[in-house]
Amino acid sequence: MNAIDSAAALAPRPMLINGAWVQAASGETIPVENPATRQPIAAVPRARAADVEQAVAAAQAAFPAWSRVPPRERGRALLRIADVLEARTEEIARQVATETGNALRTQARPEAQGLSQIFRYFGGLASELKGETIPLGEQVLSYTRREPLGVVGAIIPWNAPVLLAALKIAPALCAGNTVVMKAAEDAPLGVLLLASICQEHLPQGVLNLLTGTGPEAGEPLAKHPAVRKLSFTGSTAVGKLIMGWAAERIVPVSLELGGKSPCVIYPDVGEEEWIIDGIIAAMRFTRQSQSCTAGSRLFLHRKVFDSVLARLSAKVATLKLGDPLEESTDIGTIINRKQFDRVCSYVKEGLGRDDARLVVGGLPPNEGPLSKGYFAVPTIFADATNDWRLAREEIFGPVLVAIPWEDEAQMLRMANDSHYGLAAYVFTRDIGTALRTAHQIEAGWVQVNQAGGQVPGHSYGGYKQSGIGREFSLEGMLDSFTQRKNVSVNLALPPPPA
Ligand code: ADP
């Protein structure tokens, strides 16, 4: 890249406040890096409290009119946005791959393809914002209305940035709320592109998008007195802060937080080949396991422990790490230096333990092309116990621990012995066993004999410290983005005075 191109690439991209594309009030910016090259690729405004103030004021001003737009018309706006998102999928996918390091073929493109589905799903649900009538007798008409909450403050992470943005924007707007969203500092560019497409079909101020850091922009947003609902996806530590700030002024929160999900293999399927792909998919290895639903604790029955691990490690070793934009690449990079160092520290800890057996992977290469980016190698430690730090803490990187089991009750105790409870995976051909296990695992989402991603329509969210609330479905939209009002009307007035 020559000097002129490089200056153009770094010219700060604006953020969206009140329908206008603006810089931060302070004029400050933050750089965005391509984690595959460690080169800066853009700069975005560094929003602070003053910018939050403007964005919330815009959303507040836009709320009365937007909330009175007939729901079907709001739905039509989402459907129009969906058509553009579909047409521009590849552009969004490449932007996300470049800023996150997620491989285009395996992660960024499927993520971008999901956007139009999400907007279509919620666009079609606008007429389902129905209330009920309550049978209180012939003398009273008592009914409920589903009313929007007001300004929604939404904060998203970097791991699936545009998907998670869409999952908050579409239901919140469909229900008649207005939104101030803060993108993650590591991955704001795809979300800015998404917002620019949305803005073409929305009145000004209905959607506002801020870029900036958590403490400088996220915190004033979460604490703002005019924000009537907080919707947060990110770490459990920050989720606790958000919930605390929400408690100060009694506003509802939806939290989608971390996970340390069990992936359970029963012996009846242990020799079958599809299991290997299932474990890899559950672990989200092709997303560098930067997923809160990663099946990162592999409970392998002892009868098939060694044979599954042998085939699993052989298959994992064939996955190709490399340039995220290359079609042949299976696995891209970790998002940034901090996360990369964190993942490496867990691998080092595993390597340093006498009771850990490295099956595949290890520390990242420190020379060759992969050393230029934050490439972490898929790593599996065997013979782990469930009380290792590696088995308890969310690593958010490709480090899988394999734990042997024989007794089902004991395995279930270990699977549930976690402060997280987001997802789980169960593999067996015995449907009775599968469902018994699925029902006993403490997790918001259990998949049996598959390990796919979320699909619009299924209520998604966590048990325990993995979160509160559901956002992916009709019920999620109703519960998370509306409030019920009851209206009771006396139908038995005395006759008017003559
Ligand atoms: P991760 O470890 O995945 O980056 P975080 O919870 O730190 O998860 O970040 C998720 C989102 O929360 C990001 O948009 C980040 O800027 C924001 N965030 C981080 N710290 C705070 C904070 N103190 N207050 C509000 N938002 C925050």
C-alpha cells in the first residue's frame, strides 16, 4: 500500500448519530487493526460521554413518532433492509473477515448471510405484537397492549459483530423502540456498514451507532438515565457491571454472557466418523473458538476415549490456518494481542502440567507467515479433570480439554459443575439417552447430534452466569423489547344525566 492509499484507509470513518455521519465531539479516533497482518486498516471515532449524550437525545426524540408507526410498516422497513443486506452480503463478509480475522468461507460469509434472515424474520413478526383480552365479565373490557420500552442501549462484542448487532437492532426496532448501539472497539467496521444500510430505510435518530471503548462510551450509555433498556452481549465480568447499573434505576436488562459448554460423547457413536466433525463444529474451531457457545469441555466416554482423540487430532491437524480472505482457509486469527496472549497463557499452563497430555496443537509458531498475525493453533489436552483452570474458565480460544467418563450420573455432575450454562452438545443414537441428558444439563441451548449456529426463531440465552433473557425469537422480542400495559374499561356506566 502506498502512502496515499494508507492515509485514505486510515481517514476516520464516521459514526451514526441522529441520521448524520459524524466524528467524535473530541475529534479523537481509535485505530482498527487487521489481526491477520497486525496492520492498521482504519480509524473510527472515539466516542465519549458527550457523544453518548447526543445519541441518546436523538433516540429519545425519535421515539414517539417511531413507536406510533404501525408495526406492519416498521416490519416493512426491516424487510427492505433485508433485501439490501442480501445483495451486499459479500461486501459485509469481507469487511468482517478483514477486521476480525475470521475466515471468510467458514465464518465471515455465513455470518453475513445470516443478516437478511434475521431482518426478514423480525420484519415478518411485526404483526405479532399482540395483546390479550382478559375475561372479567360483561361489565369490563380488560386488555393488554405490548408497548415498546423507549431508548434501548445496546452493547455488542467483536466475535460475531454484525450478527449480534442485527439480533438486537431488528427486534428492538420491530417492537417500536429506538436504539443507541455501541460497537466493539476491535470490530466496528462491519457494524458501521450494517448501520449505513439500515439508515437508508429508517427515520433519523431511530438507530444510532457509536464507536469507542467500553469504559469511555459503553459505561455512560449503560448509565444514561434516559436509556430504558440495556441489551448486552459480552463477558460475564462486564455483564455484572451492566446489571449493577441497571439496578440503580430499575431498567430491564438482557445479558448474553460467557460459556464453558460441555460436549458429551456416548460410547455407542464413538467409532463413527461424523462424531469427529460434530466435535470440531461444537468447539467452533473454525472460529478460533471465539464463541460463547464453544463446546470446550469434551466429555468422552472412556471406552472410546483414545480412539476418538486419535481421529479427532488427525482431522484437526488438517484444518488450514491462513489468510482469512483466502477461500481455502479454514481457520483465521484471534482478534487482538490481548486475547492472543491470554490464549497462549492457557496453552502454556496446560503444557506445564504433569497430569496433562497434549494431543495436538500447542503454542503458536513464532516464525513463518503465521507469526505475522494472531494465529493460534487448535490445541487439545487429554486426561483433563473438570477442576482444572483450563476446564473451568472461558478461554475464548482454540483450547479443548478432553475429560474421560464412565458413569453417566457422575458425568452429568461434572457437566453441570460450572458457573456457566449457555450451550451443550450430546452425541448418541439412543434418543432416550439423548433427551434424558439434554433435560438434565443446565444450559439454555442443548443440541443433540448436531452443532450448528443459532437460527432465528429459537429462544437463545443462558442459564446461571451465562446470562438473563432471550432475544432470538418472537418470545424473545416480546419479553426483551416490549412491556405489557393493561387497560381496564368499565362498560357499565350509569345512564348520562337527562
Ligand atoms: P470481550 O472480552 O469479548 O471483549 P467485553 O465484555 O470486554 O468482552 O466487551 C464486550 C463489549 O462491552 C464491548 O463493546 C466493550 O467495549 C464493552 N465494554 C467493555 N467494558 C465495558 C464497561 N466497563 N462498560 C460498558 N461496556 C464495556
